[in-house]
Amino acid sequence: MALSFSRTSSSITQKYFPSKTPTTKSTILNLLSYKPHNLNKFSTISKPNSFSLTNTKLSKNPKPKSHLQPVRSLFTGIVEEMGTVQSLGDTKNGGFDLKIEAKTVLEGVHLGDSIAVNGTCLTVTDFTNEDFTVGLSPETLRKTSLIELKTGSLVNLERAVQPDTRMGGHFVQGHVDGTGVIVEKEPEGDSLWIKVKADKGLLKYIVPKGFIAVDGTSLTVVDVMEEEECFNFMLVAYTQQKVVIPLKEVSQKVNLEVDILGKYVERLLSSGFVDSFKGSS
């Protein structure tokens, strides 16, 4: 069943909660119920052109790994392809699955592999030659823009890097720090300016000419507008054809992951690590 929230969805609770039989929409709302969000504020992508592990039971597959072990994944923010959402729905064991049609990221895929979906690191729980399935936890739905997806939506996809992978972007963990809202889209020639409003807690890590991952896409920040609590970036014509961001409308959410180096520096300064060197000199 498709997942979609619009301005007219204020009656969704009354429409889907009378029955005691679980439905996809009621399942999602139940997952989010103890941290209410204004889900009616944003629209979703209605036409086609990656940090949490779930307890979803791994499906049988002819090519599973013999022993699945937790791994730390790393991405580059260079989107490999745009996949198409085939379905979203609740599972028999109470989880929530997202199935995506893809091609490139399926090459050499195994159960338990990590794939970034719009910058959110997710675990493959099933796959075929044409699609793969990942499980979404309640925390993932709360902290990312994946809640806005519906059948037919396009998503950015990237496999976790391997030791011999070329680092074309920057170090991206797939651990979404939060979401921003697109507040402006302005073309200039064949390029496109995008302005995003972000929470102050994230904006402090965003610097002009620094790295940021927007829906899993490694981008260079052009400017930071402190008073507006916004930052902007520019997409060249080539990038516009390869990522999902230009398809989103003003007022829609994007996943944000700031450069991890900024958070490490802040941690070192607040811990007194630098002052300890001053005292010993």
C-alpha cells in the first residue's frame, strides 16, 4: 500500500483507526505516535522522472552469507543510481519494509549488506535480480525523510564502499543527523540553486565550502545564512539528472548528514583535550 501524507490527511486517524485489523498506514502512525510530528505540512514526490538496523527476519535466498556479522559501513556520497520505490508496508512480525527496484546496486549484493537510501544506511533483508528489500525501524521513520516516500518515488542509492573504492566525494556514514526543508529553488543557466532550512543544532556544523550529504549526495556548501537558519548549494546540469533532489518541491524534506570532522573537533574542544596540551607546554 502506498504511503502518502498531504494537506488533506488530517482525517487519516479517523479513517484508518476504526478497524482492529492492522493496516500499513495505521502501523506507521502507531510507530510514530509517541513523538508526534506535523505530517501534513509536507507533500511527496508524486511522479518518477541511507543508519538503523531492524529485527526483520532475513528472507531465504539462494545466495546468503554463511555468517552475518555487524559491520561499520562507509559511503562516499556519490550516488550510483536512482531506484524506484515498489512498495512500503508492514510485515507479519510487526516490522516495516521498503522494497526498491534497482539495477547497479544489486551487483554482488548479499543479505546483510548495507545500502544507503537517500543517505540512510539500511540493511538488505531480501533481494531478487530486480529489486531489494530493507527494514525500517520506528527511529528511522522519525529521524529521516523516508516517511514521505510512496510507491513510484525515486530514491538515491549507493552501496557501502570497499577497500579499493575510489573516494569521489567525502566520508559519509549513512547516519542521518536530521532533516532540512527545501525553501527555495532557483535556476541559473543550466545549474540549479537549492536553499535548505536546517535546525540550529545542525547549522553550526555547516560551513561555506565545506562538505554536506543531502539525501546521500555529497555536495559543497556555497553559503550559510545564519539569520535565516539556511544554507545553499548548486547542482550542475549533470548532477541534476543523476540525483533525486531536483525532483523535490519547495517545503519537502531532505536528509542531512554533516561532516563528521566538525563534530570530532567540537568534542575535542569541549573535553579539554586542547587545553591539556597548553598546560603541558
